[in-house]
Amino acid sequence: MSKRAYFGTDGIRGQANKHPMTAEVALRVGLAAGKLFRSQDERRHLVVIGKDTRLSGYMIEPALVAGLTSVGMDVRLFGPLPTPAVAMMTRSMRADLGIMISASHNNFADNGIKLFGPDGYKLSDEQELKIEALMDEGLQEGLAAPRDLGRVKRIDDAQARYVEIVKATFPRHLNLSGLRIVIDCAHGAAYKVAPTALYELGAEVIAIGDTPDGTNINEECGSTHPEAMAKMVREYRADIGIALDGDADRLVICDEKGVVVDGDQIMAIIAGAFAKAGALKGGGVVATVMSNLGLERQLNGLGLTLERTSVGDRYVMQRMREGGFNVGGEQSGHLILSDFSTTGDGLIAALQVLAVMIQTDLPMSALGRQFEPVPQLLENVRFAGGKPLEAKSVKEAIADGESQLNGSGRIVVRASGTEPLIRIMAEGDDPALVTKVVKSIVSAVKAV
């Protein structure tokens, strides 16, 4: 595959008003994506656009709209709405393309552009490369005639539509009455929809991170700072805490004592419940190489498999589609339940956990420790250039570590997709040995 100039592992992302997150690049994305998804027939073509609460969304959205309308695409604007909602609405409104303006869990200074095809799934690498090629063409190519320019409308009920979709994923015979829930919306895209959905299902809702001002998204709150949620849970003696990130595609939970429950434990809860109900597809779960060995052992004990992919929810989704799985995700809290959504959806995943709580009549503290995590150590090593992972000394250090673990653990060494970092992770039953192995590989990478 040729080198990608704009797209990374999750769309285009960067600091607002610096390349590639400029108004000009957004205009080019609109032009290029519009051309690619404008088929040859005579019907009107439709694009839907959602965004999170970042200040720079006001700059990027109009630039995208200008590009799209100039090649004859009609546009519908949702305003602030979670990423998974944009994916769903792309499909339900029969749009040719869905666009989300968000940098997910990054701070407010960053922003990003994610694209969804008419089926609601993230675009393939091939489609992104085609868009990149069109972006580098002249801006005058393929423009619509004056009468054929696109029209733009705001969809005022987009949030209400998503709330209804989310509520429909919760088992019909259950409700949340009697539960006190803290929901941290990270001052992000779900600041209205998440508290509303939980309230309408019967819960007593304590919402935090629900007053976005354009610059406070993810700031000391949300899934990247679960301590804010945990503090409120203890303060209000809530039954559970739910923390979403800026675009609400990832989830972290805490129990009634304020103890954080990560994505691996949440996958174990949902997969176990689905398996018991005969609803789990594919015979197991899809996760990444970073998921804890304890999750694998827990699933194996239930007669289920854990299939691992490269890091990134798009790779998890790809494997889920190939193998017919309906539960997958990442330790970080990206949870994909493909019966309900085409991408990670923190709110829908939280509702499945709440359903298990109600059906088992167990407190979250009893559910949240599905398995004892195997000791795991992750270290990041910054490098100046070159390809440290191709060095003979580094390969030898990794091989030596694997022979020392001798089947009782795992080593994952990979380059970050977004920064000049080598990520070194090892896990095993002996924490001292795990530390020794990681330190040895770190030293080898630093010496290159």
C-alpha cells in the first residue's frame, strides 16, 4: 500500500489550524470525498455531518460543507453528536457519506475528520487513498454547474433520533429505575444524549462533564480521567459510574466503590452474558494485541476464543465482520457490539453492562472483576529516527525475552501509529520477570 499523506489510523487528525487540520485541507476533503461518492446517476447525493464540541469545529465544518456543495452534494448538519450516532444516521438516512469532526479523546486543540461509507462503516484504506489522490488535484476539477450546487439543512432532531436508537438496544422488559448513575460526558459530543437516554430508561442521573465551552473537552474528565467520575460516585453513593470520551465511542466504568473497570473486564462481562443467553456470535471475542492475557484465559475457561488484531478499532471491526463476531473491542474502552452499531459506542456498551447488573442482581463491584489481570507492564521509548525494530540487537532482546517467559506470558513491541514512539509491553504470571524483560528490550531500543 502506498504511503498515506493525510489519513492516519483513525481518519485525519492534528492540531487545529496546523497542517493537516486546516480549513484548506477540510475544503479539499469535502471536494475529494464528494467526487468519490458522487455516482454517475442523476439523483441528488447526500452527506451527513456531525461534530463534537471543540471550538475548531466551527472552522472545519463550513470548509467541508463548501467543498461538498461545490461538487453537487447535499449536506445535512447534525451539530454535536457522538461518532457512532453519525455512523448509524449515515445508514438510516440513506446518505452516500457520513463525516464526523472530532479528535476523540485528544485535548481541545486537536481535531479530526472521520469518514463513513453508506453502510455506516469506516472507509477502507483503498477508499482513503483514492480520496488523498483527489485531494491533490486542482480545486477547479469536477465542480458542479451553478444549478447543480448542493443544498444544506440542519437536522434539528438528530439527538432525539439517536436517543431512541440507543434506548431500543436495552432489553425491553428491563428498566433502570432504582439505579443511581454518574455519567461523565467529557464536555463532549454526548453531553445531551447520554444523560437523556439514561434518564428516560428510568435511572436517577448525576451528569458531570456536561457543560462544554469549546475548550474544556476531555479536560480532567471523561474516560481518560476516570478519577472525576470515581470521586462523584463515592460522593453521591451511586451504583455505577460511566465515563465517555469526547466523541463517546469509548467507555470506562467504575463500581460503587469508585474502582475503575477497564475495557477488558467490560468485554468479559458482556461476552459472558451474551454466551449464557446464546446470543454470542463467532464463538468468542475480537480484541487487540494489548488486551490482557487474563481476558484470554477467562474466555477460554468458558469455552470461548479470543482473537487478536493490530491496535485500532478499525482492525477489530474488520476481523469481526470477517469472522461473524458480535463482541469486540480494546482495553482502552472502545467496545464494538455489532448487533447494534457499526463502530465503537460507549453508551450502548454501558447499557449492556447495566442490563447484566439488573439481571444478575449483583453490584458492579461483584461484576467488575471477571478475571484477575495478569501483571502487565507497558513502556514507551521515544526515538529520533530510523527503524529501531529492524535492528538485530532489538530482535535478539525480544527473542530472549520470549524464551525467558517460556509460554507463561506475552511480549508485544510495536511502533506507535501517531508519534515517534516504540511501545514495549510484556505480561506474565511473574511480575519480576515481566519487569526484567521489558527493561531489557527498552535498553536495546535506546541503544540503537
